[in-house]
Amino acid sequence: MTSLNTATALNGIANLRLPAWLLPPSWPQQSGEPATADLRFEDGKISSLTPSHPPQLDLWDAQGALALPGMIEPHAHLDKTFTIGRSRPSKPGLLAAIETMHQDRQHWTAEDLQQRGKRGLAWAAAHGVTHLRTHIDWFTATPPVAWHEMAHVEEHGVTLERVALVPLGLFANASVADDIARAVAQSGEHCLLGGFIHSSNWDPAAMKNLMHSASAWQLNLDLHIDEELTATAHGLTWLAHYLSENAFSGHICCSHGCALASGSEGQAQEVLALLAAQRVTLIALPMTNLLLQDAVVGRTPRQRGITVLKEAQVAGIPTLLGCDNVQDAFCPAGSYDPLDTLSCALFSLQLDTLFDQQSRLICDSAALTGNAHTQSPLAEGSAATLVVFPGSNIATWPLNSAARLVIHHGRLTHQRTWNQELSHES
Ligand SMILES: [Zn+2]
């Protein structure tokens, strides 16, 4: 594989192994797998996607490397990230992490937020993320400094969405709920309303105000909901029944939903069926759930704490995987690489057909936005934006896939290479 440079626009890439979910049903097979593809670019857009036909001398030859469209990071916290050095919780678990984070907020100046937020977004872009949704803590009727500062965090080629992460109790006052929703709506596009909904703050009247204010301001929602193992957690059950009786014009993402895995199968199936009917998206966060659920000092966790992702997929619910917290009081590790998240899900959720089917969990921007008119990635006319994993194969991917090339609108923007000469293959 010859090297590329960032200066020239590519005519296209030959001999790419794309995932089955991305290809039309009629795509030819080769030894039981989708045949490799040739992609041609024109003015930064895809002009054709065809089964490989060598030689294509004007195209760069990927030699059968795996490739995905630009990846998405559907759930991050850029306001909290990279604070672990000064903000380490003394106890395990979600509520202790929240307490520690509150103490760290005294350091959240404009400069501190900008510096950490930019770093997080730059790391994500270098891995091949082209769409990142960050939640931003919001504790009063008016927007926090972080809401404004994150609006100025930019990275070429990455769409950044902001979600107001408001504790449910703040919506108990209808006029405050309206103030918050109005401020979010007036912040421009790529802004959503959200809430932290948990047994510790459960309030059905506040839930109604949250739904009404989102509807009144035509906002989409992304909710931290039932991030706990309490079988009687109310959030998703309440929401599912509310939506079956009340029209909601926007799209809803539900993040976490851990409690669904604690109740009975019948209860989970009923909730999933109702959410599927409303096209609600479920976002699982395997890394922080494994770390923060069933977390007791000196005791090995017995439960995985992750939502019922496979059952949600069978029920027809759009599903995604997110990283959640990176290097903060909630999670000390992480690097904004969606492949880390997928690798974690491979084991914790026992996923199979990782590349050909489940890689969609880190690429499906239509599932994130609910926009049914989103063009299929890499279809003719869409952005020539993709991530190539040199030297990869489906037996090891997503593990051992640090090497990669990120192509934005037909040009190489980031690359991390595998040095064959220094490897010890015999
Ligand atoms: Zn979160």
C-alpha cells in the first residue's frame, strides 16, 4: 500500500472492503463475503460505488482494507472531559461521580472549557468521527458558560451537536422548563433538549413539563434515562406510555436505559414495542455502564449494567453505541475512538458480525438525528468521507485497528500508519 499525502484530492479509492449493511442487497459476494468496492470521487463527493474491477490505475489501491463511512460519536461530555487529573472520586458508582464533578465545576472557566472541548473534538476527528453529540450540564433557568463556550469549539469536517443536560427536578417549574427550552431553541441548529432522569429525582409532573416544553419549541430530545439497575426505575416505562398517548413532533434518543435489563423480560418487551412504534433511538454506553453500575468498594461487579440492545434491535428500534465520559470523574480512561466502544461492546454485549452488521452502531447518523431523508453514506452524491483501516481484516477488527486513514471530502486529513519494517511478522 503506497502512502498518500494531504495535498492532493484523490480521484477515488480502489479495492475497499465495505460492510454488508452499507451495500445494496444485489452486491456480489466473494468467498461468502461482500466483494471489494471501487469508489470514485468528484468535487469532494462520491461519483460512483461499484464492485472492484482492476486495474484502476488512477485510483489509490487500498488492497482490500476494511473501510467505514465517517463515524459518529452519539454521546459525549466535552464539558467534563480531561478533568480526571484534578477530579478523582473517592467512591465508585454514578452518584459519587456526580458529586465529584460538582466540585470540579469551580474550574470551568471559558478558557478551561475551550481547551478541553477542543482537545476532545480533535481526538475524535483524528479517529474518523464526523458527527459528535455532546451533552452539557445545565443547572439553572439560564444557559451555563459551557453552553456558550462549546458553541465556539470547532473542528473541520465534524458536525457538533449540543444537548442541554438538565436534572429532571428543574423542569418541575413549568415556567423554568419553558425558559430552558426557549434558550436551547434560540441557540440555533444542532441544539437539543435533554434531562437526567433517575429514581433519585423521579417526578412525573416534571416529565410532562419537559415533554411539553420540547414540543412547544419543536426541539428534539436526548435523555439520560434509567442509568441504574433499579428494576422499578420509571423513566422509560413512563416515556413509552406517554408517547403512545401524546403526539410528539420531534425525534427522541434515550441514552443508557440500563434498568430495562433489570426488570422482567415481559416488561422490557412491552416498553421496547412502544418505543419502536415511535421511532425512539436507544443509545447504549457500555464502557461507563460497566464501570459505574453494580459498583461497590472491594467487590467484583456481578451485573453488566448495559441495556437490552439485542432485544431493541429485534424490536426494530434504531440503536447506537457511545463513549460517554472520557478521562473525568465518571470514567478515568478513553480516547474518543468509536472502535474502543465497539470493542467493549463485542465482549460485554456478546455481539457478532461486528464489521458487516454491528459497525453500523458507530456510523448511523440517521439513527442519531431521526432524519428519515438522510442519504445512505457513500451513496452517489454524498460526501467522499470515509475511514480506511490499513492492513485490517474482519477476523481481528475492531481490535488491532489503530492504523487508519481519514478521508474528508476526497482528501486525506489524518493518518496513523502501521510501520511494516518495524513489525515482527515472520
Ligand atoms: Zn452521559
